[in-house]
Amino acid sequence: MKQPKMLAICSGIDLRRVGGCVPAFWQLFKALHELKAEVIVTPYYGDEVQSKWWRSYSNPNRNLLDKFATSVYRSLSNITRYESQENIDGHGSRPPLQAILLNKVRKNYIRFRWKVAYSKWKKHLETILKKEKEVDAIVLFSIPLNQLHDLPCFVHKCFDLPVVVYEADFVTYLWSDDDFLQSSYYGVNLQEYDAFVVNSEGIIPKLKQLGARNVEAIHFGADPDIFSPLNVKQDIDVSFYGFGSLLRKTAIEYMISKPTRVLQDAKFAVMGCLNINVGLAKNMGNLTFGALRSFCCRSKINLNITRETFAKTYGTSTSRPFELASLACCIVSNPCAGLEGWFNIGKEIYVVRDQNEAVETYKWLLSSDDLRREMGRRARQRVLKEHTYLHRANQFLTLLNRVI
């Protein structure tokens, strides 16, 4: 199998930008490097990051004006932070006026910014591709395709290279007609792209109906060197980390909020921007990639709470269960369609469907250190056997070799 040279245009590569798929990109690129593939990275948002696993080019639109505008927008976002469908009390409500106005400002800013910026991206790609010899493919990692509307035609015509899309949020974008109309894929001709990499088996038929070719599910995983167990004191009984509570309201209530009031002697903790009532659980603040490993290993039970759109679409992976398993954590999850394809339910991971099941499962697991350790050991062994990023990188290279 050929080890190709790939130009990756990423939504971001700076780990200081918490959230999204950036940690997954790091692990995939590291694995590709270990398999002798050459990776060149240029970020679509934020700053470039140099690494021993890839070479990096700068973001052509990362200038002082852009940095200032982004900083102002983020500050306003923190002030008017609002997640549709649920507020701090867990009840649905209309967004506040300032959030509506901010959203309009954001949309107009993005529309203006990328009308001006797209020409810079074309010149940027021309510069890279003329300088770099024998690039085999361009891969777009979670890029808003409607902002680069004719990119595949431009690349095909000028450089005769395949353009591949790697997207982890198609499940959300295609969940309903309204979601699709507001997504960055609305109005995009998917037939122009040479292949699609997705994290969901259940979404593939919809993508094919929309004209996508060569669609393959390559799931998230974990790098067992990065996500390796820490020998630390476990001073937290039950924990959860996540970026936001949107579409997790029901599961958070029955897995965290309500059990904290039943098991008042147990120490519950959460980390991340959870804009919802978490009962008596202690909020440990914002989640950073550096703090993640220690937080999980300090916990006797780690919760996997997957958003409803992902949980209900068959075979849709997220990073969390693989990361927790690689850390040899004892994992309890909400139901996710297809979860049994990655882990043995009842031996490597537990699933609870309501408050009573959650409370009884927590009490049972907290009563036995040996049981939790054995479950964590089995989960990590499963990752080592089937779910490392070396496994995922091999799948990825097989796909690339079919289209180059």
C-alpha cells in the first residue's frame, strides 16, 4: 500500500481551541506519520502548529484584524451564551434578545469575511501545491464547504488531485430538513468530491442520496500512548466531561442530576461548559485537553453521555468512549445505537436507561474496586486490539489509495 503525501486543511489544529475534533486530528496525524505517510497541515481557523508528526503552513487569513474580531465575538458569546432547547434550569425557552442580535452579527461577519477570504485561500493552495512536490490528495477536515464552493473543481482542473472530505457532524447536519438548511453543506454539490470519511454508518445512505461518492465510515479511536492510565488517588465517585449540554438534557438528568440527590454520600463531578442543572455534582470548571486525563483517572466511574442525534443514529462514534476505555476507566453510558459493535456491553462498558438503573449500577460498581478495575482493564485491551488510531489510520490510507 502506497504511503501518500496528504495536504490537510483542518478546521483547527491548536489544542488551545477547546472542543471539536482537534484532539482527534492530532491523534490521526500522529498515526499516519507512524505509518510513514507524509502530512502537511494548514488550519482554516486559528494558528498553525508545528509538530514532529506533520509540517505546517499558516492560515492565510490569520491577521490582526481577524484575531481582534474573533476575540470580540468570543467575549460577546461568553456574555450572551445560550444553547437552544435548554437553559441553566434545564427548561426550554426563547433565546434572549442579545443572543439573537449576536447571531445576526456573527452571520454577517462570516459572510463578509469569507467573501473576501476565499481568493486568499486559492492563492494559498496554489503556493503550497507548487512548492510541495508530489502531493497525492487534499483532505478537508470539518471545513464549511459552502464557503469554498468551487474548491474541488479548481483543484481538479489546476492540479489534477482528488479532494476528500472528513466530517464528523453529518449526523447533526442531516438530522432534519431545518438542520440541513442551516448547515455548511446546504447548496454544496457533493458529487464534486472524490470521497467522504464519516464517523457514522447510519448516515451513509442519506449522504449517497445527496450524491456523495465513495463514502466510508472510519470511527473515532484513541492513541493508547496519549490516553494511558494514571496511577492517582480516585477521590471522585462519578464524573462526566463534555462540551455543552445540548441534546443531552434527558440523559444528564437521569444519569447525574437526579442520582446526586439519591446518592448524597457519593461525590459527583462534572467538567466542561454544561449549561444545565447538574444537581449536587461539583462543577470542576472548563475542560482543557491537559486536564482531561487526570480528571478521568481520578474518577471511579466515568460517564459517557452522547448527544441524542448521535446516540439514535446507528453506528455513530464519538471520541469519549474510546478515550475512557484507553484510560482503563470504568464506563457507564446512555444507550447508543451500535455501541455493542465497539464494546462488550456488561463486560467492557455498562448501559443505563433511566434513573433507577443508573442509581443501582453506581451503587453496585462503587461497592467493588476489583470489579471496576477489571472492567477498565478489559476496555483498554479492547482499544489496543481494535480501536487505536493506528487502526483508523490504516483504514484512512486504504481509502486514500483507492482515489489517488
